[in-house]
Amino acid sequence: MTKPESLVCINGNFVPPEEAFVSVFDRGFLYGDSVYDVTLTYEGIPFLLDSHLDRLESSAQKIAMEIKWKREELTKLIYKGVNKLEGDRHYIRIIITRGGGEIGLDPNLSDGQNLFLIFKELEPYPIEWYQKGVSLVTTEIMKTPKKAMDPSVKSGNYLNNVLALQKAKEKGAYDAVMLNHLGNVTESTSANIWLVEKGTFKTPPLSAGILGGLTRKSVLQIGREQGLEMREIDFNAETLRQADEVFITSSTREILPITKIDGKPIGKGIPGPYTKTLHNHYSNFVKQIIQEEKTKAIKSGLIK
Ligand SMILES: Cc1ncc(COP(=O)(O)O)c(C=O)c1O
């Protein structure tokens, strides 16, 4: 029997994507009252799964939601899904909503949480993105302030990011740079932002109001291990435009060079040497982690 390329798991039941439906009364659908996380597989192994589940738990905690599935149950379901799939590169989205119930904002109306796992084949991104870099534009759509909806929570509230991306696409750019109320750079609509200035790597601190990206965290660690200068520091859009190199980081895209911002080239307008070297180090890190996770998964019977 051929294996599917994509699959959904709803509250523990695996169904084909075309049969995966959510109730119109689900609070995730009505209010964005949900948390989620995204990881991917390399060689059929979910990457940094524990760290992604840690972040999911932390997101849930920050919206006063106690996840009703145990870590082991989630891990087993995720491996079960991955093992059912064709290929060895997949996108995995883990969503937990506060559930359905009577319509009303009050979270106490919830009749219990819902868990959704979406698995789909992860097509490789166009190689030109990495060879030539992609473009960003700054946007007037502000990042949600920490005191409104903390961007460190990976929640179902992405509408201003959606609108910022829409604006970027209208201008022919790949993504948008979102600023905070102080005019400092936060992140793109779905990735963390970095610049390189005279060999020093800079990325906005968590206090700027950003998602604590796991790729960001890995890159900070890898860079420091390599003796590179890595700083978490606030900067504005002009500093970003004047940088020698700029790149964004996310789990699925890894390290993606940015060669144009607001129509102007960054540095020489081609991916820079620091970005490329860091990406090589990151690729080695991925290989090492996958080997470790594979050994762990075999030992605990999650894969054969
Ligand atoms: C708003 C935002 N920032 C940053 C990231 C990057 O996070 P990670 O490196 O953990 O994938 C994401 C990823 O989805 C995101 O949605």
C-alpha cells in the first residue's frame, strides 16, 4: 500500500486531509484561542521535538491553558504520524485549541481542548532563494505589543502578520520587517531577523517583542561556539538597511539571506560570507542533532 504525502490527526484519530474538519464552534476558529508550534523532519526524524513541545507548553501557560495531553502522548502521536508518511522531509504543525462550547469569549465556556496535528510533505525551497537572497520591505503594520498579545506566544492570532505579509507581497517582496512601538525591528512575519555589521551578528532581544525562535536560539549558540560575536540588541530599520549582511531564520527555512530591503541592496546585493559560513555550521548542527534524536527514538521504540 502506498503511503500518503499528508495526513491529519484530530484528538488522536488519523484522517486524510480531505476529511479533517474542525467545528465552527471551536474557539481556535472563533477567536484564535489556540496555541501551535511547527517543526519539520530530516531523514524522517522530527527536529528538536522536545524544544518545540517545550515552547508549545510555554505558549499554553502564557494564555493560562493547561495542555491535557502528556508530553509522551504527543511525542508518540507525532512519531506515529511521521512513520505513516511517504518520504523523509515533512512539515509538522501541532495545534491545541481551547475547544468548543457555547459561543462567548469566556474561556470557561470551553467544553475541552482539541488537538490537531498536520503532517505534510516539505518540498525543498527554491535554490535561488539561498543563492541570490530574497527581499524584505518595512511595513507600517506594527508588531503586536507584548502587553496586548505577547509575540513570544505562538498563538492563533497572526492577523497583523498576515496583513503585513499581504502588504509585502503587494510590493513584490518576499516578506515584511515588522517594527515595535519604539520603531525598533522585531522580526519578519514568520521568522527572526539578523544583521551582520563588521563581523558582528546582531538580532533583536526577546524584550523587543518577538517569538523566541528555536533557530535563533541554535544560531546564537552555534555562533558563540565558533567564536563569532553574537549580540542580542535593539536596532532600527535604518541600521538594518545599512548592514553588511542580513538574513532571517526559521525552522523550515533555516538561514535565508536577505539581499534587498525597501528596494535597496544590502551590502553588495548578494548573500554575504558570514551568512553562508553560518549556514554551513547550522547544517552540521542539524546533522548532529538528527543523529542524536534518531538514536534516542530507536532506544525508546518510537522508530525501528
Ligand atoms: C513570528 C515568528 N517568528 C519567528 C519564527 C521562527 O521560529 P523558529 O526558528 O522556532 O521556527 C516563527 C516561526 O514560525 C514565527 O512565526
